[in-house]
Amino acid sequence: FVRSTQSTSLQISAQDTRGPATVAIAQGFLQATSLSDVSPQPDSETAREGRVVLSYQGSLLQEIELQLAPENIGIHQATVWVGGAPVRFRQVTWP
């Protein structure tokens, strides 16, 4: 549950991967909330197949933090892919 007037963070924890690592966020979720910061910063950011893909050249770090600012009130479906594996959740945004 988040408030529409306050930013929030989404922390993504993952197992280490070998080689280039990716985290992808469904664009539909990003239409309901704006992504204001990513820590650590990815080496590249691209849009493809309905996702925003954050790519890291080294192995995936243990934790990535996304700073989000909700823009629409309601229940929003979200999918985040870490190294290709999807994680689905709902975010409820209150006034």
C-alpha cells in the first residue's frame, strides 16, 4: 500500500548471476507510477517487448532499489523479471 502523494522504494533482491545481468519492469506498471531513480545505476536501459530493461555488465548485485512516485490511484498489477524469472505483485495506491 502506498500513498499517491509520497514516493516509495521497491527493493529487488536476487541471487548472483554470471555474466551480464538484467532486471526488467513491465511498462504497464510504469504507466501508473514513475521511476525516478535506480540504485545502483544500470549500465544501460532499453525498452523492449512491453518492458523497461535495466542491464548490468557484471554479475547481478544482491539488491537493487527503485525509487517510485505513484501517479494513479487504484490497484496496479506489476511484473518484475530478474534474470528472466518473473515476479508478480499488486500495488495499491491510496489518495
